[in-house]
Amino acid sequence: MTKNNPLHTFHIPVMGLAYTIDSPIRVAKYGISSVISIMDDELIEKMNAFYSKKFDMPYQEITQKIHDYRAERITSYLNLVDKIVKEKFENFKAELSESKLALENYIAMLPNKSEIKTGLQNVMEDGFAFKENIKNYLEKNLYPGDIDVNIMTKLDKDNFIKDEQLPIAFNDAHAALRGFVNSTLESSVVLSAGMNPRLYSYFESFSAFFPDSNNKLKKKITLKVSDFRSAMIQGNFLAKKGLWVSEYRIESGLNCGGHAFATDGFLLGPILEEFKQKKEQLIQSAHELMVKALGQKEMHVPEQPLELKITVQGGVGTAEEHDFLLETYKVDSVGWGSPFLLVPEATSVDKHTRALLAGAKEDDLYLSHISPLGIPFNTLRGTTNEKLKLKRIEESKAGSSCPKRFLALSKEYDAKGTCTSSKKYQDLKLEELLLQKDILTAEVFEKKKNSITEKACLCVGLANASYLENDIKIKGQAQGVIICPGPNMAYFDQEVSLFKMVQHIYGNTSVLTVINRPNLFVKELKMYLDYLKNEIVSVSEEITLGQIKKWNSFKNNLLQGITYYEDLFLVTPFFESAKKEIFSQFNFYKLELGEIEIPELKLA
């Protein structure tokens, strides 16, 4: 995994189950890194068949009759992606050495301050020896983007053959990890959704995650985190097993796509500041623990700490915000997710959904409760899934047939697990609710009914876009498409080419037509204010001392965050043209925050 300086200063994070399922095949040849979700082995098997046919490569179906089919499907698809990317990359290098126009276009896609961009421009001026020199330069300095994979740690359901529970190694996330490890990829597994000690311990089973005699890691670990404390706890937990975290991927708690893991009022700026100030502490703490663990295991012990990257994502929308994050917080890369949903060359989205995304306004993007995980979920109004779900509710047929069962995690009615979006689960819950109808007000009854039926089948809805885009037959109950963009999507309103989006990221053009897009920090602050207000008003049970304490802490953290931003924006050379407006917005939200009344405990 020897890498020179990265070719790009951005990456494409994982999006849903399907939206980045084949992104490396589309963009890796340009040096752009992206992340594949490896949770849905059924989708993966279908994509394996599709791309094997498209690139005329041998395909052997892996059916559910095979003992370790989930892991084997994942390994097979990742090997195929790896092979296709390597072939496309070699062809791309050949094209660049043959065509000056292709080379000029590629140079235009690279960051303005890139050493490789300068190097390529210099070689282009060589004239007579151009062809030979460019070939040598490309060979030494170009490499494809990383093909990283994502495992959502909470999706680790037990699996059964009839009534016999399989060993833990056959749990969903465990099998996905094994599928990645057995592949030819030399890249990272991005772990999201918090700590799963049982899964983290499983990493010890694989030598690929331990440094070899040259201090190289064949497979790397990336943790998606929302604050420094979480990074330190998880990093040290893994280090005690001799495992190194190569990257901490910081994501805004609310200003992101998909599931939203809100912090206790800690804002992105102060969080990044803490990582910047304490990065060495993070490195040294993990290094000392790792050295001790590797010594006890009698494995190779690196003398110096291994490389550790800090990256950030969530709500970034302009070149100035991109540069600000890189320069102010010294992060290694900035994630651009939702805007790439409007780039057909980069993501897998059907035409109808892409048009819906392009037309989405602020009010169309909202934090919903449709996820069966019980975690707030950023989504879009008007999707085909929403329409089909409402139709079933109206016909008293609420719930999904639940064919995939990845989210069948509730043990309330069945030891094997049931998904809260399934018809089976919702029927039982609605029956229980009917028994209470006489003692509940009509309003409370409807509220409780809606909280049961609003859950959507993410397993199918988040995969369907790829099937539709590639004309792959969809079997079973119609679920339509669910899409999970961040709120930032509201300010991107047109389908754009990959070239133009990359130019936008680096400030050489703009794809934004919206004039009043708020600064990413301002947007996140507003979302946290709304979140706090909603938390207070939506409590239906008796308020506890713990809740009051949490809300007060949340409010204080937001106030401290605003003060931090006011001090930062006074001295930063960035955002000069918008500073007056930004300060005005900070002041407005500070006043609004002051008006939020935290309830007090009523004495009996």
C-alpha cells in the first residue's frame, strides 16, 4: 500500500447501499477514492453478474446454498472491482501518454496546488521527448483512487439455518469483514455507526490488519466518528489488540446524509479544533498500547507510530469551504457526498430519483424517523418508496414483506429477530395499540400509530436505484427507492459532469445557481438548534432529571460553539465577502438559543 501524496484532496464517502456500490469502477482511474457498502450481499451478487458481463469476465454465481455465501459474494465482487479498476487505470495511463488533449483535461481535474499537476505541466513542455517522459512520469506518480469498503457496525444480525443459530463469525457484519479480508484489495474498511466490541475483536483473527516487517498494513481500519472522545475510546480499544486505526473520518452529527448521530451539542468546528490540537495525543496513546499488545503477541513491533489521517465530511458545498477545512484544521481530505448524487459518472442513481434530487428544496430534505434502527435518518420527500408506503397504510396493509432481513434486529417478538419496518412486526404493534384505543386521545393514538407505520424498508429501498439504473429485474413487493442525501442537496439543482464537479470542488468553476446558500457551520448550527427544540417539545412521558441535565449541557455546548466561531471568523482570511452576513446569523441564533427554555423538574 505504498502511496505517494494523494492525487486529490477530496473523497466520495459511502452513500446508502447502492449509490456508491460501483463508484470505484467509475472514478478510481482518475485517482479519486470512494467507498462501497458491503452490507447487501444480494445486491453485490447482482452487480457482480452485471459487471462480469459488461467487461466480458468469467462469472460463477454464488447461491445461498454455499456455506459461507455472504462472505464469498463480497470477496468475489471486490476482486472483480479491483481487476476492472486496474485494467481501466492502465488503459487511462496509455490514453494520457498518447493524447495531449486527454492529458490537458486530466491536468485540469487536479487540485491547483498539486505537485503532480505541476509535474505533468512541466513534462508537457518537453516537446521532442514528450511521449517517453510522460510515460515514465505517469508510471512513477499516478495511481488509482482507493477502493474502500464500509461496514455499518450495528448491522450484525445473528444468522440461522432453520432453527439452529450459526456461530458469531456468520453474523452479517462479521461475514462482511471476512469477505473484505479475503479479497485482493489493499485498502481500508470504514467502520460506521459506533463501537461493536465483538466485531472489533474479530479483526484480531486476520494478519492483514497487523503491520508486516516493513511496517506496512495490507488492510487498514478507518473509523467514522463524530467527536474526539469517541475516537480516543475506539482507537485505544483496537490498539490494545495490536490494531492501528489509519484514519479518523469526522462527520457532522446532523449536516450529513443517511443516519444522523447527533452529538451533545458539539459543533463541527470545535470538534475539528480538538482533533487538530490533540492529534499527537491520539497517535502516541494508540502507539504505546499497540506496541505493548504486539509484543505480547510476539508479532512485529513498529518503532515509530504508523501513519494516521484525519479527514472530514458533512455539508461541504463550495471550494472556499473545502480549502478552509484543509488549511484551518490541517485535515488530509474532505468528503463530498450528496453533490455527487447529481453526477451520473460517479454514482448509481436512477433517472427519476436524480431528477427528484435536482428539484429538491430545503423543505424537501428532512430528518425523519423512517429508519428501523431507531436513529434519525436524513431523507427526501416525494420518493417512490414514500408513495408506496403511504398507499399500503391507507389500504391497512402497513409494513414490508422484509425479504432481506439485514435490519431484523428487534428480539421483542422473535428470538431470530424482526425488523420494525416489517408487516409482521407492525401488525403485532398495531394490534397492541388497538387494545389501548379507548384510553388514549385520538391525537395520541394517531401519533403512536404513525410512529409504528412510518418505518421504511431501507434494505430494499436503498438498493433499488442500482437495479433501476442498470435494468436489473426487481423481484418481490414493490418498495420503490429511498434516498438519503444531506441537507446540502438543496443547493445543488442540476445534473453535472464529473469534470465539472471536480472543477467546482477546486474553485475553477461553480455548479451552484442558488445565491443564498448558508455557510456549512451556520447550517449545522441551525440544525442543532432545531434538534434541541424538537427534543424538548416531543417528550410525551414525564421529564426526568437526566433529560434536563442533558438539554442544559447541549445548550451550553452550542453557546460555546458560537463563541468559538465568532473568535475564529474574526481572524480567518476566508469568507471575507460573507463575514458580515455570517456574524449576523451567529448573533441571531445566539439570541434564539437564549430563548429556548429548558423545562424544570416539577416538585410533587
